[in-house]
Amino acid sequence: MLAALKEGIPPSASPTPRVNKIKVAIHELKPGMFVCELDRPWLETPYLLQGVYISGAGEIEELARYCRFVYVDPEKSQRDVAARLRAGSGNSIAPDHLKAPRYRHPNAVEYKDTATVEQELGPAKEIRANIRDLLTNLEQDIRSDRVLDRERLSEAVENMTDSIIRNPDALFLLTKLREADNESYGRALDVAIYVLAFGRHLGFPKAELQTMGMGGLLLDVGKTRLPHGLLAKRGPLSGEEHKLMKTHVQHSMDILAKSQWVPRALLDMVLTHHERQDGSGYPRGLRGPQIGIYGKIAGIADCYEDLTTQQPFAPALAPSAALRVLEEWKARLFQEDLIEEFIQCIGMYPVGSLVELNTGEVAVVMSNNRVHRLKPRVMALLDPRKQRLREPLMLDLGAATRAGGPEVAIAQGLQRGAFGINPAEYYL
């Protein structure tokens, strides 16, 4: 049921050098610093995301309620602040010999958004529609035992990759707001989007992103060879049914092997996508370093998709609840630093999530703030009395205030459908 850690890539992308972190006493925190670690587990605090950008006294006061010292990541801090940190100025600011748990591609690309969500939404809709048609045809090809259409697949994945590179939030938004899609394409597309966005976040070059994106689309093609009744069963699987479900991995390999153009890294990704960090996965019971980075990334994305999607045997979790589950599983089932980076990538309040503001308004998250992760751009749909606004109101929580009032902020995340809202009405 719950997703899969899926493997595969060449040794060249094995874990990379980590970034130095610097220990800082709470009273020495300054605006512009990015806190990457606390002196206690994050789950013992109200913070879900493992990272806090210090923009003013408010964040420092909040951290002081839980911590005596924290660790700051110079790479994510303002340049002048980072220079002072690295120089070790101040008696209580000293380099820590430990390393911050951060994964980056060895030749990381620093991507910048080149389009707004609004600009990218049109192309993203077209991309989803095209891939829907492609995957429907792909399923027909598989059932007819035909070789996969390399040209169409490559073109579709390149278009999707380009959209993610320009701004991942548009496809994130459509993924979150879609209704339950036809099993033949919806889930595969959404996993591919999460894989690509996560790969972009980690700095993978475009060529590798395209391999990963295609792998995301093809992870579970072997399920077309399983009985429909098994896939649609409501309730837990029996031991024999679970054993049969596991055979989809080998079915996928058999299908892909007929297309000689499929890269080895993609095959490895599909083969090991249910492997687990502690060796409890399948089909080979691989452990930690034996699982390639592509598969680890695909597995995390696949698991998040399962957790946040309505299943025949389980309700969907709210995004924040799903991220907490992944947080609890890190180190045992997943590579710890990758889980931390995935939470950073998705955001505490993922694009498309419903939230209630401290003003009482209800809004949908439109785009992430890449630095101030708790201050996304949102679109208010309901007023403080929970009445529908005549016109939706766009708010940048990184700058939003009310005249004479406090800073506008998110008070809590809401379940999908709260107050009868269907945000898809505004976009789809």
C-alpha cells in the first residue's frame, strides 16, 4: 500500500559532500540567518519544516521558547551574515565540526523561478492533458505487447521538465487540486511531478531530471499485468494478495526490457522502487547505500503520493500529516537527509493546500516562498466570517499586513474540502 522507495542511478550520484553548519546561541541570532537544526528534535516543537529563516525578532522569540542554541546554514543565510558566521565572529558563534544533514547533487544546478505561477499555469494545464492522452495510449501499447513510443515519451517528459524548471508550483497546484484521476494516468503523472520537483530542489542537471521524470511515469507500468480486482480491492490485502502485488516490479522490468532504448538508470529506478533503508523492502531487500539515489527520490515521492491520495483501503492524509509520517519514518525506511530536503521542497503548507489565516480568512496556497517557507503567496477565498469573497484576494504573506494590525500569517492548515471549498473551481 504505502508507497515505495524506488532506487536506481549510477554511482556518480552517490551521497555528496555536506554543508558545514554553525552553532549559534539563541541570543546571538540575527535577521538573515537560516536555522537548519535545533538543539532538540524538530518534532518536539511546533515546527514541521526543518528550517527557519530569521526575518525579525518574532522568529527569535519563538525559537527561544524551545531552544538554548541552534545551528545555522551559511549557504541559506544572507551573504553578509554568512561571511560573519564563517569568520566565527562573536564569542558564542563557533563552527561546529559536525555536518548539516543536507544532500546536494555533486554538480548541483541552482535553479531560479523564471515564471510566476499565473504565467506557468496555462502551459502546465496543456502538459497534463497531453500526458494524460500519452499514458492512455501507453497502457494500450503495453496491453498489446508493443514497444514503448520513445519519441512521444521523451517529448512529453521534456515539456514537463521545462515547466518544473521554470516554476514547479504550477504543476504542484494542478496535482493538488485535481479530482481523483483515472488510475491509468493520474497517479503516474503526479509521482513524476513530485520526482522532478524534488530533483530540481536538489540541483540535478536537466538531463538527469528528464531520466527521473520518465522513470516516475513508468514506475508502476507492471500493474497493468495484475488483476483489476486486486488493484481496486477495498480493505487490506491478504498475504497471498500482497505477494501477488509485489510481482508488479518484475512485470515492469519485463515490459521495459522490450524497449532497448530505456536507460539503465531508469531500469534500476523501477527495479528497486520498493526497497527500504533498513532492508525491509522488496524485491531484493537492499539496504541504505545499496539503493541508488534515483530510486530513493522516487520512493519518497511515491510514498507521499500514496499518503495524500484517497485509497480503496484508506483515506487521504492532509499534506502536513503526510509529512509528519515521513518525518517519523526517516532513517528507518528512508535516507534521513533526503526526507529533510523533501519536506523543504514540498513546504509545510504545500501549493494547493487550504489554510486559515490569523485574520480568520480562508485561503488556498498559490506558490511557495523559497526562503520564507512559512510565508507563501495565498489567495483568500472566504472572509473572516467564512463567507465567500466576491473576488478572491491575492496575499503575499512575506509582506502582507492589515492597516494598524499584526502581520498576516497562517494560523493552521485545513483538510481538503473544508468549509465546502473546492479550489479547483478557480483554476481548472
